[in-house]
Amino acid sequence: MQARKAYRRRNRIRHWIYGTIIILVLLLVGSYAVIATGLRPINKANKEYGALVLKKDKLKTLDHFYWSARQKTYYTFIGKNDKNQSTGVIVEKGTKKMTTVKMADGLSYNAVETQIKDKYHPAEITNIGMSIYKDVPVWEVKFIDQKGTLNFITVQFSNGKEVRTIQNL
């Protein structure tokens, strides 16, 4: 009788361990599926518009990809042009209208990030991407401040001037 109870107890513990492992594996697989599904449109845009930029001979290499969505969605590719200069190409989603900028003529991603960190001390920068605002190339920065509120800052690419701020959303 005692042996049977001990056997059942071991089986019960074994079932709990197996059940826990199965649940953890299912949670991991489910999390991966949700993340992969969420990133699918961005990855598709990266491939589609990246191929278009290369096909139109705007760039010969693609080094970085950024996206920004406010009133319109823009995809930005930074790479080297045929003269081996660092160049950015901003593509408007849908119209496929392309704006080309020499990266040496303006602020880099890192410079904009540093400017925002120094001035606003954000808790987290959620996105930085290039877009066009009033026909001028800009960096769009979205961040969460120390109070937990959402902020949008538009920084002009050529001189770092803030051309639009929306704070405390």
C-alpha cells in the first residue's frame, strides 16, 4: 500500500513537471509567433522598397533601414551611392516617391539620439526614423519621458532645429 502511494506521488510530481515544461514551450512558441507576425509588414517593406532603391540606382549598398509613420509612412535606407558616399533615400509608402540626401550634409541617427537624450532625458526612445515634413527631410523621434508620457519631436535633418514638438500625450 505504501509503495503504491509513493508511486502515485512520484507520478503526480512528474506530471506537474512535464505539464509546466509543455506550458513554457507553448508560451515561447506563441510569443515568437506574435512577434514574427507583428514584424512581417516592416520586413516586407524593407525587402520591397530596398529592392526598389537598388533598382533605381539610388544606392549600391543598403546599410541601415528606418521607418517613420505620422501622417504618412516613410521608409529610409542609408547606404553608399555609386561615388561611395554615405547617402540616405527616403521613400514615401504607396507613392514610392524618393528623396535622396547626402548624410554628410546633416545629422546622423546617433547625433539626433544624443540631442534628444541631452535635452529631454527620456526614459526610453521608442523610434527614430527619417521622413519628409513640409518638403524638408527630418528625423522623427518618438520617446517616453520620465513621467511615462509619449512625446514626438521632429528634428530638421540639415541643422538639428526642432521644427515640431508634441509632448505629454
